[in-house]
Amino acid sequence: MIIGLEEYLALGALLFSLGFYIALSKKNAVGVLMGVELMLNAVNLTLIAFSRFSTSDITLSTQVFVIFIIAVAAAEVAVGLALILVVYRNRQTINVDRTTLLKG
Amino acid sequence: MSGFDLAVVLGAWYDFRDLNNLSRLITEWIADWGPDWLSSIVTGLLGSLGILAVIGPTLLVLIWVERKVIARFQQRYGPNRVGPKGLLQPVADAIKLILKEQLAPRAADKLIFFLPPVLIFVPGLLIWGVLPFGPRMSVADLNVGVLFLLAVSGTGVLVLFMAGWSSNNKYALFGAMRAVAMSISYEVPMVLALLTLVVFSGTMSVNGIVEWQQQEDVIFILLFPLSAIAFFFAASAELNRTPADISEAESEIVAGYHTEYSGMRFGLFYAVELGNTLVISAFIATFFLGGWWLWGLDQWVPSWIILLAKTGAVYFLLIWTRGTLPRLRIDQLMSFCWKALVPATLIFVAVAAVERTLLVTQGWDTTIALPIMAVINIALTLGAVMLFARLARSERLRRPARTTLVRDRVGGLAAAREVASQAGGGD
Amino acid sequence: MTSADDTRSALSGTIETLAGDGSEPVVVNLGPQHPSTHGVFRLKVTLDGEIVQDAEMRIGYLHRSMEKLAEERTYTQNIPFTDRIDYLAAMSNNLAYCLAAEELLGVEVPPRGQAIRVLFAELQRVASHAMANGTFINDCGAWHTPLFYMFRDRERVLDMFEMTCGARLTTNYMRIGGVAFDLPDELLPTLRSFLDDMPDRIASYEDLLMENEILHARARGIGVISPEMAINSSLSGPILRATGVPWDLRKANPYCGYENYEFDIPVGEQGDCFDRFLVRMAEVKQSLRILNQLIDNIPDGPWLADVPLHARPPEGEAYARVESPRGELGFYLVSDGSPAPYRFHCRPPSLINLSALKEMSIGGTLADAIVTLGSIDIVVGEIDR
Amino acid sequence: MTAQLDPAAAAEVVNARHENAGCVDAGVLFIEAAQLVEAVEALRDDEATDLIFLCNLTAVDRERHFELVYHLQSLDLNHILQLKVIVTDREDPAVPSLTGVFHGAHLQEREVFDLFGIRFDGHPDLRRLFLWDGFPGYPLRKDFLQMPGQVRAGLPGFPHEGEQNAWPVPGSVPQRPLHPNDPQSSGIAVSEDEPAEADA
Amino acid sequence: MSSFGFHLAFWLLAAMTVGGASMIIVSRNLIHAVIYLVISMLGVAGLYLTLSADFIAVVQVLIYVGAISVLMLFAIMLTPRAERNNTETSLKLPAAAVMVLILTATVFVALDTDWGAVRQAALADQARLIGQSLIREYVLPFEIGAVLLTAALVGAIALARHDDEDAAIHAQSLQAEADGTAEDVALLTDPPLVEVEADAGAGEDGGS
């Protein structure tokens, strides 16, 4: 068996769906954030795989794109965790089930 | 250099000045009979074994050196009982630590508690991989070596956190939180200080930076003294050495994150800490003092001896600060990092970029331009340090602390007021 | 999930509570075994992040009930107890107790005995302040270097003690009516060379420490107490003088002929930890001054008044006090005419100086509380007795 | 030289604040327990006495009564005054606390409470200082001749030396091996009090 | 791409990545979950290396392992009274169903599409090339990214900063809101000290 683009893509898909499940199902807000990070990583992995195997002229663009994704992920985590802190401060919980602010 | 033909030695597998020869030989030899994957595994294993073989004994000697030097600072003899001049003391300590009972708190998170003493070795050893002992003498000459160094040293803090959290001890947790906060903060000036070099030399390879210094006949501490100072301080903060050893501040939180580790588990932490000190000294020597290169002396003396000498000098400096200075408080360290080191290194990144651009676009002669830039940068550094010294002293600290000698006026509040008014008037 | 895991999470739930705003405070025990509590002393600090919200001390780990034990021993037999009250300044404790007993008995100490008492009390002050300053810098985080420097001087003082009375820490040297032995011949030359060396030593310590920026940053403005508050809290010794109050019992209530020696009272300005350190440094210099005046003027004659070992003082009471290195050390003795004291009470400066510890440390960080505790210079033997 | 403040002059100051609060007997100023705080406050605030420094606070068990001894000092005028308070109730001795007047009385009053069992009314934090909560008896009283109960001073042995933990702290172990000198099978139970450091 | 070493590396790293991610689902302790996340991220970094993207791999380690996971641990530590468990909500089953759907669809697409020719050699000296393209073609996104990061930094600080006035207002509003649930209010206004429960831990502290 030759490991090529398909295997990486399948791995990326698996990672993405795992992240998706975590993001949807976890009670804890930090857990949700972890799922989101996993999904972003899966996307990055896919992009890098394309950049490695594709013959077209997208090699560098995808890598640069991945760098932007990582930067945005860092920003997202910082803001997300700050939000979690604020939610915790006001509600004494970071359980996403119980932070139903809009329900009143 | 009479009849001895250097050319015979050059390129031979036993010429360890070029580790590529050896690895090429092994690769070719294994390719004759075995699969191709074996060669990479074997060379990798040999490389890591080589690192261990070098740093293991070095650490044992270093423990002795550090204790002896500190003892001399403190007017003591230091270890002098076990072996000649006490040289075997570290061995005796190691045996003692191995024989000691290994305690684990009942409420500790068992798995995470047992892992850190082992895991701490991973970043500790990986860093050695990119250290060039000579022109071609590094286990892995990555072209992103500088970034690799920062990334790997950044992961160590996670292990410290695991150790502190899993111990289920407040001192340990305090130590871990302080270590994490410090490490995250001081990574920024560290990155910025190295960015100066990367911008100016145009390479991210560690060996490339040394070669640049060799090529331009200049060491970076002359060109960017402030980066060197910032890197030195940030490194000593990351290494938990005084004046920034708050994460294991003995007088406050006992031993910080490794409070609950006893026996050889503590010994492993200690060994890695010492090893990290050594490797960071080596990197400071490499980045700022020219590494294995010393104005042509490297043609005559083996390069790794030069590196070792420079490392020793930096290491001595680290011991010196440790033996001399009190410890800063965590808020003082944080504000020093964010209010002093980060802006200063940031400015120097800009300075480096401007100078590099001038150098490239104007096509100046580097033999003339570099000394001028060095003088400018040294002046800038001095200015920055003096500015900081002026700004950092609060109003409270600017007044001299002093005592007044009272001869005859004994008494309470009235006498105190009288003495204070006399002292104030006497000024 | 097993029950062990439940225990674990229940425990971790309490211990993970650290730092941050809106979080609950965490209680940290400093001691009874802790590198910076200088003995078995326990400080329970309640922290919000690194900020001290409450500090409560728990003492008694070294309590030996000396006051009860002393009621069953004769006045002379009680002197060794006083060594063990403040084991870093045994001479001062001997002296204070003997003064109280002499007041009860109405004994007059011969001049030579008085001079020797002053000599050893001042040497003890040098030794004790060396220890206090060394450990204080250690608590500020220096890696033992200043401590070892100061130990060097203390060692020479202890050598002189050993030369005179055979003991280094628990000297048991003073007696009711004087001192136990005459000075040995080799003491004065040793003392002279010590006095010759000390000014240089002190100058080098001042070079090392006085302008140390980190020390300033750590100790100045920390643990501040106002003179009013200090007096109201019954603080005494260098802590009181650091607030600017020139109160020294050697001048205010001279004993053993202190009025014959020329010395000054160093007082601080801010009342912070650094001022206490400075005052101790300056006091060492003043002690050396006294010793310099003393060394050539020790009168001849007997060194011990004739007091029976089983002295029976008349009924009455006496409160005598000295300026020990830590502050006002007083002994309150009540006699009922028997050979043993009816009541033996020690006013321990270390304990009473801790009165304001809570007020001094609240609002600062944990590291500040440690520095403050170090600057108070406690001796747990004296706190607990 | 620190002068002794004339007790009669001090008594005048005290009585000026409150009638019959203090009297002088044999050269010692005695204060009524009920008026102690007022009296000391008067002595502290009066400019002639100016006794702003509480040197020493202790008690003496006179067998029939307790005698509380206070030494007050004026720093500026450099005189010292000894004053005493008599407490006759041996079962539940109590005096008002001086913590409101002198912050320095805090620890000294706790010490006296610990060792003599004299209660200081109004003390904000009156707990035992040296001994653990639940220690039976007050050691410095003259009638405290031996440790009551099975509690003995010192360690009879090291933990794990015998079959059971021999630590003498009540509550920490159910029973301690009987010492030969102990009253044999006297049936005196070990104090059931919680160990002092329960909240440690 | 057929050598055994490459196969070994790929499968090991894939197992590490997927295993770490799965353990996040299984693990009941939030701190353990973060550590499994770190393992997964390290696996992804290794996969980048097998794809010859060394720069990206190092950046992955630097940012995800060195920064983001530590940030998450910090956030967990700063929320002391929040629950530490990592259980699923009631949406568990629907989420699993959707996950399986996505997985089949994407894997089908990945395996069934003809991705065309495969390039054999990897790019050399990527760091330099990336750096150059960042300040040439992609200079505008680069600048926007910088602005974004600054904004995120400022925003995070503004959010996480504890203003005492704010706190008072929050407490009031919460009090009003939680009228009737006196327990919660008491919990908030009078935080219990941790003394009693900390007994066992404290004993060990003291004995160290």
C-alpha cells in the first residue's frame, strides 16, 4: 500500500469528525474549544497534504493559508477563553448547558 | 602541521568534526544488506546516544563545579570528602537519591504524577539536537533550528504544570502556576531577542547564525548587546534561576512544582534543570559569542573545545548571579518582562531590520558598516538601560534609605517627631 | 468511576482553587516545617491569587512550659532555662533573669562582673543580629551567600563564648550576682582582633547589600508599620526603632552600667522591612563601639558577688528587663520566701513583636509576608517557651 | 533611669475617670476589674501619666484568687507603672480585655487565657495560644499538679514502636498503651475533644 | 512514499493523533483531556513532518503545544468552582450520528475522487519561501492577520480584566436575578473557605 494523498485526507476527515463530535457533545466550554481546535487541525492537515501532493501551483499558498489559520486559531482561543472566564465570573459555571443566557 | 596530511583525515568516518561522514558511512553500510528505514533509525539512535554520552558525565562534573563555585562565593569549601577534591560527590548523591524511598501523595493523580520526571527529559534532550559543536558537527542541522529551539523549550512548561498539578499540593501548584506564567511571559522577549539575530543574519539555522558571525568576523553580543542581555535574563527566568527562581522559591513555596517528588524522581528534575542550564549557556554562547568560532582559533583548536570554553564562561555567569542576587517578586518579574524587556527587544528588532535593509540595499562594505552599527547599537543599549534605571525606580525607592543616630533623646512619639524633624532639617 | 477517583476529585476540587478574580481564597500553610519560618512556627495565610487576605499564626509546637518548670527549681537552677528561651541570644536572657533575681535578693554586682556582662551582652547582640540579617536576606531569596558571610562573624563570637564558658549556644554563663567565670587570658586578644576586623567586614556587607536594587525592591515599603501602631502593639527592639521611635532600654533604663558607655540609638524612617535591616546593621556598629570602649577598661576585682546557691529572697516581686537583640526582654519574678520562685514569667519580645504581623502582611503578596516575617526576627524558642 | 510612677498619682487619674475604680495598697495600684478598660484608657490618654506602651501582661495564681499584673510604660516621660487586678472567682475567672486599648494585649491575653484559664471578655479571638484546644486544665494554676486524664507530657514511645500509635494527643488515637505509672484502669476517658488542628 | 520507515511513521503518528482525539472523548477529567489534546497536536505536528512541512510542524508545536494548551490549562485553573468533568451533554447521540455522516461523506469523497497527478519531490527551504511570500503576495492578509491578533489580544484583555465596579454590578444583577435561590446567592456573596476539605492536603504540605 502506498500512502498518498487519500490516506491523509481520510485521516483529516476522521480527525475533523472527532473534533466535530467533541465540539457538539461536550458539556464543558473548554471541551468545546478543544473540539474546535481539533477541527482546525484537521483542516490544516488536509491543506498541507494538498500542498505536498498537488502538482498545481498552490504549494506555498496552502502553507501560508495554514499559517493564517493557526494565527486565527490562537486569537480565537485567547478570546474564547476570555469569554469563558467572563461567563464563569457571572454564572459561576462553564457548563454550556447551563449558560443559557438568552433563555432568560 | 608538517608531514601530517589533513586531507586524509578530512572526510574519513572517524573524523568526528563532520558527523555527516559517520552517518553517511552507516547509511551506506546498512544499505548494502538491510532495509532503508533501518539506517535512519540507527543514525537517529546513535545521535541521541551520543548526546546522552556527552551530557551525562558533563552533568556529573557540572554539579560538582556549581557546588564548588557557589561554595567559594560563600566562603566555604564545598564538597571535598568523596573522591579526590570531592569529585565523586555527585555520584554519591545520585546513589543516595536512587536508594531513597519514592513517595507519592495518596491523593496525587497517579499517572500524571509519575510521567513528568520522564517527560521532562524529552525537551531537555531534544534541544541538544540543534546545537552545533562545529561547522558540521550537530546531530540535526535544521533550517528552522531557532524556531525549533523555542518550540521545544516552550513545551517543557507543560511538563512542569503536569508535575505541579498532579502532586495535589498547594506549594506545587503555586510553583507550577508561577512557572507557567513566567515561561509564557519570558518566551516573548526570548523570541524577540532571537528574531533580531534571525533578521540580521537572514537565516534560521543555528549553524547558519554561527557561520554568519564567522563570515562577518563579528560576534552578535557586540552588534546587539541588548538582545544578548534580554536573552540572558529571559533564559535565566525560563531556567528558574535567581533572581527569577520564583517557581521554586525555597523561602516561599518550599520547592515549587517538585515539592512532592522524592528520591530519583527529584534527581531527574534536578538533572534536567542542570542540563537545561548547560544547554542554554551553550546556546547563548552560540548565538551571541560566536559559538564554535573564535577569530581563526578554530583552525587550531577543536571547535567543540572553543564552544565548551564559551559555554563555561556563560555558565559561570549564571552561577555568579545565582550566588549573588536576591529573588524578585512575581509581579516585579512580570512587569520587568512586559514593560522593559519586550519593548526594548521589539525596538531592537526594528533596528536590526533597518540596518539589515541598509546593508543589503546600499551595498555597504560590511567591514566598515558593521563596526559603526555596533557602536550605534551599544550606545542605544546604554541609553535604554539608563532610561530604564531612571524610570523603574519608584518615588519610594528614589529616596535613600538611612538610619538616624540618636544620642540622648530617648522617648516615644514626641521624641520620634523631634528626631524626624531634625533629620529632615539636616538634609 | 471508582471511589478512589471520587476522593481524588473531591480533594482536587478544593486544591485547584487558585488565583484569579472571582475565585475563592486558598489557605496555604507556611510551616510548621518550612524553610522560612525559622523553626516550628506555622503561619496560615489565606491567599487570593498571590495576595494575602488573612494571616493567622499557630504556635506552641515548641512549648516546654518553662514557667511551670521554673516554679519547682531554685533561682540558680532556673538560669539554664533562660538559655533555652531564646537560644540565639542566651547571654541576654541570662542577664535579664539574673537582673530580676538580683532585684528580688537585693544583690549588688561587682564592677568587673558588670563589665563582663555588658561585654557578652553586646557580643551576643552582634551574633544575633548577624543571624537575623543573614536569614532576612535569605528570606528575600538570596541563595545563602549573605547568610554564610554573617555566619562567619557569628562563628567568631561563639568561639569567644566557648572559650569563656565552654558552651556556644546555651551558655549558662551569668549568675545571680555576676558571672560564673572570670575572662580567660586569651579572650581579650581574640576580641581585639575581632574588633579590628569587624569594621571592614561591615563595610563589605554594606557594599554588598545596602545598594542592592533587588533588595530595595523587595524590602522597601513592605511590612510598613507606623510608630503609633507599633507602640500600641507593644512592639519593641529594632522593629520599634525602625519606625523612628528612639526607644532603647540601655539608654532609657540603664542597667549594668550602660550609662558609662557612649553609643547612639539608630532609628529608621519608614518602619518597613528594609529599615529594620538597616537598624540592625547600625546597631552592630554601635555594639562594636561599646566593646571598643569596654575592652581596655574592664575593672579588676571579683566578678561574682557572694550569693548562696539556695538563696531565699524575701517575699516580693520584681520586673527587670533588658534590651535584648529582639527587643524588650523582661522577667517578672514573684517570691514567696522559698528558694524557688513562686511565679516566673518571661516577657518574650519575639512573641509580642508578632502582634502586628497580620496587619503588616495583609494586602501584600505571599513573598512580602515571608519577607516581613523574616524582618521581625523571631526565635521560636522564645515565642513558645 | 526609668522612674516608678507614683501609684497614688495614677490612682487619682483613674478615680477622676471613674469613682472608686482604683485604690493603692502597699505601694501597688489595684483596679476594679469592671473598670479596668476605662482606667487603663484614662492612664493612657492623660498627659501626666501618658502610659502608652503595654510592657507586660501576666497573671499570678495566689491560690485564693488570681492577680493580673500589668506593666505600663510611658516612653516620652520614661516612667513605668505596675497595676494589678484581683479576680476572686476561681471557677470562671473573667476580666475585661484590653485589646481595645492596646493592640499588643492580644497575644499576651491569649497566653494568660491558655495557661491560667482567665477569660478576657471582649477579646476578639480568645483561643488557646500554645496548647491545643481541649487540653485538660490550665497548667500554670497552682492546683495543676499533674496532667489530668490519661494525657501525659512527652512521648511514651515513638509511633509504630509498640503495636499502637503512641502519640499522646487526645483524639488522634483511640487508646494509648498504659504506662506503668498510670492510674491503672481508672476509667478516666481520654478527652473526646477534637484535635486542635482539625481545620488545618 | 513507499518505504517502510515512512509507513511506520505515518501509522504511528496517525494512531497518536486519532488516539489522542478519542481519549478526549473518553476522558472524564478535563485536565487529562487537555493533555490528550497535546498528544494529538504533537501527532499532527509529526504528520506535517512526514509531509515535509518542517516550518509548519515547528510552528504547530510552538503555538498549539506551547501556548494554546497552556492557555486552556490556565483557563481551567482560573475557573475554580466550575465542574472539572468532561462529560457529554444530551446532544451526544445526535452529535454522534452527524459525526458518522460527515465521516462517511468526507472519506468517500477523499477516496473516490481522482486527485490527479501526484508530485514526487517536496519543496526545499520552505521557511524562506513562506517568509518571502508573506511579505510579497500575501502582505495584505499578513497585515490583516497582525491587526486581528492585536484586536484579539486587546479584546481578550478587556474581557478577562476584572473591574471592581463591574463586579459589584454583576453581583447585584445576579442577586436580583437569582431571587429566591438563596443558596446560590449565599455561595456568591460569602465564598466558603476551603479549610475543612483541604485537611488531607494540608497535612501533606506541612510535612514536606
